[in-house]
Amino acid sequence: MSVVDVNGGRLWYDEAGEGPVVLLLHGGLGDSGLWEPVVPLLAEQFRTIRTDLRFYGRSTGPFVPWSWQDDAIGVLDALGVERAAVVGLSLGGRLAFDIALAHPERLWAVTGVAPGLGGHGADAYTDEQDARYEAAEAEGDLEAAMEIDFEVWAPLGADERIRQLWQATPEAKSLPDGLEPISPEGEPARDRLGELAVPTLIVTASHDPAGMREIGPLVAREAPDARHVELDSDHYLTLREPELLSAVLLDFLVAAAPR
């Protein structure tokens, strides 16, 4: 197991392949295992690094304020990487856009796969689902909470692999109440898309909630150098369509990579 000490935390990572660096950030419904089927395909042409975000999977940290965005830059620093493409799934996509805006000099490309976006209210859960989720949390019923998540994010079905990945989330662990990451300073990414200074790709999942599907066209319209692709999948794109997604990513990354 490979671990780096970053900003007081111990962050798990692994890497494969050689070439320009691609850093993979996972979503909120699992750890870096969400990228498992994609890594060997990207590693054919890139040095592909993935890390568990703090409090996910095998990564740990003290229960003090922290920044996932700063942690990602810290992983690159610890591994001696000056510039990378950051490819983020869901939560990782939101972080990737934040990183691209805060540290454009460290990136040569950014990609959001079924991404979130700071300042954009997706309203993925209905009021009824929110109420049921809060009740499940209050009762400590993790199974019920997990099933509500799958109603929203896995309408095509949740197999055992998806269920196991959910167990790697902070929601499945006994973390202190009120533990929240530090938000980036200044205007949210939604209001700064015109400042994105690197080639940008957004991959939309066609079975995602409507608010999430708005993000791809929005970024493609407002960012200076952005492409938008929609694939037939729910939120678990990396597991449902790893070969198709990898082909889309490689087409973009090969074109954007530093020569």
C-alpha cells in the first residue's frame, strides 16, 4: 500500500503507466475503486495516479478543517509532479474544476465525468428522498440510506461491487458530526467558468438527475476551450462503460497532452 503524508492526513494512492500525468479523483459514492476498470486503459499512454480522498477508503486524517482541493495538489507535490491533467468523477469533477481555477499553472487539462459544479444547485434528491435519508441517518440505518442513494444515482441497478464501494464513503463510517471540508474562497466555479485556462472536457451521464445533466452544456457554453460528450449510463459511468469512457478520455487527453 502506498501512502503519502499531505496536510496532516495520510492519503492512499497508486499509479500505473508512464507519460504525462493524469490524476483521477473519485466521486462521493465510493473510493478510488470507482476508477478500477479505467486505470489500465489510461495507463497505456499516461502515468495514471488515483488517490482516495481524505476520509474515503484507505485515506485518513485528523478531525480538523481540511480541503480536498489542497489535498489533491499535495499529492502531486508529494509525488514530484509539476503539471497534470485532473480527471474527476462526480464530487471529484467538482473538485477538478475548483483546482483548475485555483491552480491553472499546475494543470494541462481538466475533465469532469458526471461532475458536480461549485455554485450549481443540482437538486438531485426529491424532498421525499431527503426526508427519508435524514430519517435513516437519525436511526443509524445505513442500509436504508444506501438504497436511497442508489434510487438517485444507480437507476440502472446496484450490483455487489457498487454496494461494496458505498461502504468506503464517510457516510458508512463513524465520523464526528459536523465534519465538513473547507469551501474554496471567492466566487464559486459556476460564476468563473470563463476563467478556465486549460482544455476542458465534460462527460454527461444520460440517466443522471436533470440538474446534473445541466452542467455539461453549461460548462461547454461558458468555458473558453471546452468539449461536451453525453454517454448512455447512470452516475456509475466508470463501472458501466469503462471502455467507451476511456476512449472518450483518451481522445481528449492525447490531443491536450504537453508535447
